[in-house]
Amino acid sequence: MKKISYVLGLTIAMSLFSCVPQRKLEEEQAKRKSCESELADLKTKSQDCDTQLTEAKKQMADDQKSINGLQKDTSITGTSYRSLTSKYDKLNQINEQLLDKYNRLLEGNIADTKKLSGELQMTQEQLLKKQDELKALSDQLDAKKKDLDALTEELKKREARVAELEAVLKQKDDATNDLKKKLSDALLGFEGKGLTITQKNGKVYVSMDESLLFASGSTTVEAKGVEALKKVAKVLEQNTDINVMIEGHTDDIPMAGKGDIKDNWDLSVMRATSIVKIITKNSSVDPKRLTASGRGEYFPVDPAKTAEARKKNRRTEIILTPKLDELFKVLETN
């Protein structure tokens, strides 16, 4: 019933427009073109927003930035929606005015009435078009909100996963610190006497000079070295979640090449193997946890060609690494 009143009102308004200057009609047409141009701009901005959202889903590091961009774009679109609603209300007000004029001029000039009726019909078409535009824009806002909610939820899941990984890593760091302390306590009498204990990259390094373990060119561990290795073995025996790498290192002076030891490679590997045997013989450490390797002369701690540097390089390192099974499980789960 109200639509019929609109039609009658606009028809009356058409009659009145005969009295309205041509300039007002041109202003109405300019407003229409402005609305169409604004709608085109909104569609372009909406497409740009969709592109930004797709890129945001591909990179976790840009998730938060994409959310901010999407929130900003949603705010802009909402502003445009409210602006278009305001324009729609103004157009509706004009329609009411035309209806009022139409009622007052119903008995007026027939030609003016037809003209006003045409203007009224055009106004109604514009109203219907604006309604469609408003609905489309409202649907876009709903879609943007859903995308924003989905992206926010994904970010929360990733933050939870990072927190879980950090907790596991902290647990491993605590285990490494505890292991270093146990080794320092067990080897208190040896530290600074050819033995050092350091911690780096999540691992504990027990470095023993040649003077503590072996005679020059020998692969047989000396008595004081055996005593130190027994203490290390006891610590390993009590910490079953630690993998052990024994690395033999030599200086850069070539071996004479006699007997079973042909070169520095042989010497470094055989020394590492001798230490593995002492650990397994004097403890219940699972041999599967142990790895013997030789580095020869190729990983010196001091590359200088001096007697002091070569003495530093002649060493054996026991590298203790906490098992990362739990961390891998977290990664696989996520």
C-alpha cells in the first residue's frame, strides 16, 4: 500500500517538476552518476580486499597484518554502506515529497502529471537499484566478517601450537642444563685438568685432552682417563633420554703409517671406539645410544701451526644430545 502511495506521490511530483528548473533535474542525474561511480569504486576496493585476504592465508608471518588490513577494509566498506543508506534515505524523502506534490496537483495539468509520473517511476527504479546495491554490500560485509573470524581462529591455533613447541623446547633446555650440572658434579676433580664441560646449541660437550686419555699415538686409554669415563658412564646410565656421540680429533701432523694405524683418520676413529668400549663395559648404557666417529685433523679448535695449538686440537669430545622424540611428535601432530 505504501508503494502505491509512493507511485502516486511521485506522479504528482512529476507534475510539479514542470515548475522545477532544468538545473534540478541535471543535479539529480549527476547524483545518480556519482552513486554509480562510488559503487564501482567500492567493487574495486572489495576485489583488492579479496586479493589481500588470499595472500594472507599463504603466509603465517603475515596473518596478523592481513587481519588488520581486513578489519580496515571492513570498516571502510561499512562506512560506504552507511553512506549509501543515508543516500537511500534522502532519495526516499524526495519520493515522499513528490507524492505530496502529486496529491496537491492531481487535478492539474495532464501533461505535467505525465511528466511527474515518469519522474516518479524513475525515482522508484533508482530506489530498487539502491536496495539491491545495499543488499549486495551487506552480503560482502558478512563474507568479510566470516573470513576475518576464520583467519583469527587460525591465528589462535598457530599461537597455541607455538606455545606448545616453546614448552617442549624449554623442557629440553632444562634437561640439558640439568645434565651439564650432573656431569660437572661427577667430574669435579677433573675439570681444569685436561677436561672441560661446555653447553651450546642445546648440547653438552665433554672435551678431554689427549694428556688425560692417551699416550702419544696410542689408542689405549690411560688409568686416569678410564676413571673419568666411568664417572661419565654413570651419569649416562641415569639419563636414558640422551644420545651420545664420541668424536676423536688429532693435530695436523701426519702419522708414520705403521701397524693398524695408517693415518690420523684411523687414530681418531680408534680412540673414539676405545672410549665407547669403556663406557659399555663399565655401565648398563644401551650401545644403541652410542656413536663412535673420527674427525681426524679437520675440525681443530685452534688452526694455528704451533705446539700449543696442536695440543688443544688433540682431544676427544663426548657430545650429549637430549632426544627430541617429544618435539617431533608435536610437529607431526600439528
